[in-house]
Amino acid sequence: MQQRIPETDAKLKAIQEREKSLMLQLSLCNQLCSVTTKTALVPVITGLLHDNLPFDSFVICVADAAEKEYNIFFHDDEKSQSELKGTPHFVADGFFDTALQSADPVVFNLLNLSAKNTPVFIARARQVGMREAVAFPLHYHKNNPSVVFMFYKRQGSFDRNAERLLKSISLQMALTISNILLTQKLNNHTGTPSNFKDQVIEQQQETHNPDTIFTDVVAKSDELQEVFKLVSQVAPSDSGVLLLGESGTGKEVIASAIHNLSPLKNRNMIRVNCAAIPENLIESELFGHEKGSFTGATERRKGKFELANNSTLFLDEIGELPLNMQTKLLRVLQENEFERIGSSRTIKVKVRIIAATNRNLFEEMAGGRFRSDLFYRLNVFPIVIPPLRERKSDIQPLSNYFIDLYCSKSGKKPVALSPKVLEAMMIYTWPGNVRELKHAIERSILLSDGKKITKMHFPEMTSATDAEGEKHPNISLLDVEKAHILKVIKLCNGRISGPNGAAARLGVPPTTLASKMQKLGISKKHTF
């Protein structure tokens, strides 16, 4: 029997520990990046963070822009948060300033405090039995520097593993605090649009271009209303925005809405699809080039950053950007300057960045395909756009909008969706999201010869039955529905209900799916 080599076991264990640590970091950053309010911050601090940094009390302090005073931004004890609200503390108190000047956590022994210089919240911590405080600075930008204070009843509780974890999430935590402060500022801003949808509609009417209409403005779902709210909050500022969502969810439409509601609306928003440009041309596309700088460079050309100066640059599919270009992009975002290819002259720009991707950037970072420092620079104000399958209540109003649009374009009289088609649309999972819905409606309008749409082509459904479709090109809608439901049930290993069941995947109640299966003649023997 072959014996395991102790050295190999040790290496394997070390790799497993690193993977476990990385997954924890990603999980914490994932939770923090979606937080835009203090209320949403509470469960992250008291949940996953507390489980892995078992502190007895957690406080975040934020200084004013002049760095003379600081206030309690967050306290995990509601009573203390309320009582200390608005109480200023001096930055030069020996605690906040000491932490701010250090790159590492600073440990304070609370048993040796001088009552004269001790901040109120630290003195209170000692009174309730805390013996040690660990202070750690959060460095993101020069304005509003922050310090985290973690209190422990037992000395020596903060170890090297805790220090590594805290350092690994410190930048994301700083970004989260910045996002919360930004949200508060925007909510108090008198110029914030009171009705986002009215603003969008008004601007759409000014464009007189039906193709640029913000189609999701007709959406009814709570999920989209939350997106509208976030857009109205961030649009008046100059903060960067990261749009996250599957392909076809409308990220470019949301980017346009942010630009059109911003002070930059009178300037053109410059668009770049990072996935559509060959790797050897992307640097020239972004930063421009001088005449003769490479083969084919017959004239000087400005890049997208230069064209977007004093305006908005929309970087679509940012997750596809090659690593070497990620480094160069990061420099521009940090320094607001670059050089054209073939030139040594530095060009200064002021550009608002809106980036978008359908990739999971946490997985991309874990795989070494996306720079974490670039992610944190882009992830100032993230907005997640939910897929269409998670907002089924938007399908009918969006469909009606697209029907009106394409009937008008094709010169046809308005048509309606038959009940059976609408029912099938509600069951379908729409992997291509709003874009797929738009194309499906356009195709159906062109093929329709009556007052109702009675047939609709679903590419994903028919792909499972291509061979049958070739033999029977006039396959009925019921057959298409049946094929798709069978496909989903098989993917779920025959499970109908539950979080991993076919009903949840299709976005319908289990009873509705069971009824539909009975109508279509689907029994359990068909599902395996």
C-alpha cells in the first residue's frame, strides 16, 4: 500500500486553506459591494464578518473633509449609535490619528487608558468589560478617512489570520462606506429627481428616436423600481457606476439613462464594447495613436478617452478586457492621464466611467483573469440589473410596448398576444432576457397575419428539438411548451417543487406547473 508523503499532505492542506480563505474573502466582498445604506450594512457586520472576526463590538468612525474631527458612522449597538450620534471627536486623540498613520492594525490595551484623552465610545467600551481595541485604517480616497475599531473582552483575540482577512476586505469596506455616504448625500440633495420615470420619459420625447426609448420605463416589477431608484440617486453625481447583469438585461439602456439624467447630458456619451475590439487594437481604440506609430496608422487618431473628456465613457463588457489593458486602464482611472500610442505627451482628461459586464467578476478575480484593484476602482456604485425570469411581471408590459413599436415600424395594425402565447411566455425562462423578448416580438409581428399573435418562436425551446423541427417545420406552440418543460424537468432530475425544482427554474408556482403538465400529457415516466 502506497504511503502518503507528509510534505505532499502539508502542501495540499496549505492549498485548501488558501482556497477556503479566498472564498471567504470573495463572499464578504460580494456582500459588501451591494450595500448602499447603514441598514443593509448591519447584517453583513453582525453576520459573516462577526463569524470570522469574532469581535465583541464593532465601530466605524469617519472624519470630516478637514480631518479635524470625526464621528461615529456605525456602531453595532443601536443604543450607543443613537446616543453618540452627532458627538464629535478630535482626530488628534491618540487613537484615530495613530490608526490612520499606520498601514497595519493598531492594538490598544484598554486597561491602561487615561480618562482625560479617551474618546467617549472607547471609554464606554471599557466600562462594559472590553479589554482590548484593534484599530485599522480604511484607505480609499483622501476625503472622509475612516477607521474601524474592533473591541474584545479577552486580550490577544485578534490574531494573524484575522489581520489577513481584515486587510483583504479593507478596500471593499472603504468603498462600501463611500457608497453609503454618497447615497446619503444624494438623498439629501435638493436637485435629485423626484420622479425618475417622468424625467426619463421627458428626455425620450426630446430625442424623437423610438429606438433609443428607455424600454424598461414601462416595467412594473419591484426589482426594476429599485433599479430606477438607484439610477436617480447616482445620476446627478460624477461617481463611477458598475452595471452588473446577464446579457440582454438592458445595461446600455441603464447607462444611457444615467448619462441623460446627469449634468453631462448635453454632451455625447462615448461607448466602447470591449468584447468587440481585437486585442491588438484595443489600446489604440481607448487611447488613440499618432501617425506612423504602427503599420496602418496613416493619420493621428483620438481615442475614446480623449473623445469622452468632460463627458461619460461607457465601457461595455469590461470583463472581456485583456489583463495588460486592465493595467493601463487602471492608471487612467487613478491618474486621469494617458499617452497616445507613439507619443510621449501626457494628455489629461476628466471622464465619468460607467462600466458593465455579464461576468461574475469575483470569479474572474479568483481565476486571475481580472485585476482586483481595477474591480475596486470601478465598483464605486454597483447596480445589479435582474434577469427577465426574475421579474415575470414585466413580460406583458414590455411585450405590449414592443408590439406597438414594431407594428408602427412595419405599417401593420396593432395586434394582441393570445392567452396561450402569453402563458407560454410566462413559463419560458428567457435566457436572452429583454433583448430576446424584443426579437421574439419583432419576428412574431412580421409573421402575423391576423389580429392576434398565436405563435411565437422560442430559440432555446426549439434547439432541443431541432431534428424534430426539421421534419415538422409547423410544430405547434403546445409541442414547443412541452419540449421546454420536459427539458427543464430533466435538468432538475425530475424534481418539480422546492428551491432546486423545475417550478422555481421556470418561475411559476408548483401547482401551476403541475396543472400545465397535466394539460400537456406530461407524466413522471417522461421526465427521466
